[in-house]
Amino acid sequence: MGEKNLDIEALSALSSQMGRERWRVLSDAAQVVANYLVCHPRVEAVRYPGLKSDPDFPRAANALVGGFGPRVAYRVAGDPAGEWRRWEADDRDARAQVMDLEVLLA
């Protein structure tokens, strides 16, 4: 995941592997994380197909069922390498995952 388009087909396949319930739980947590990162002052860019600002949102909204997946990519402002980092949502409460990210970004 990065500046190029997301592989919607790969996300769809991952959804099938995970099952509907787990996909929904992880997608919900990732959506919270993505929205948090969009507002974070140390983050300069976020890619998540569930964000309406993401260029892949229209395709993802038509292709993915029950959520947009567990993977969020972001770039930290001032990172000399300008590399995309990836957050993979897990089964924990979304607030706990946001707190983990807050520690990483501090």
C-alpha cells in the first residue's frame, strides 16, 4: 500500500479467507485507526480504502463487502525517508490500537 492504487482484488480475497465476522471487526478497528491518523499532527498522509478522501474509495466501496479491511498505510511528517508505514488492525478494542499508535508517534 502506498501512493499507487490498492489491490482491491487482494483485499477481497483476504476478506473471503477471514470470514465475514472477523473481516467486519478488523475493518471497523482499521476505520477508527485511519480516521485517527488523518487528524494526527505528525502524520502527513494516510491511505485506507474506507476513507472518502482515498483515491481507491469508489472502487473499494463497490467491490468490498462488510468493510474495507485491516490495513492502513501512513507517512509520518518529517520522516527523511518518506516511507509508508503499515498498521494492521487486530482483534483488540480500537481505542487500545489508537493508544499504541499514539505511543509510536510520540
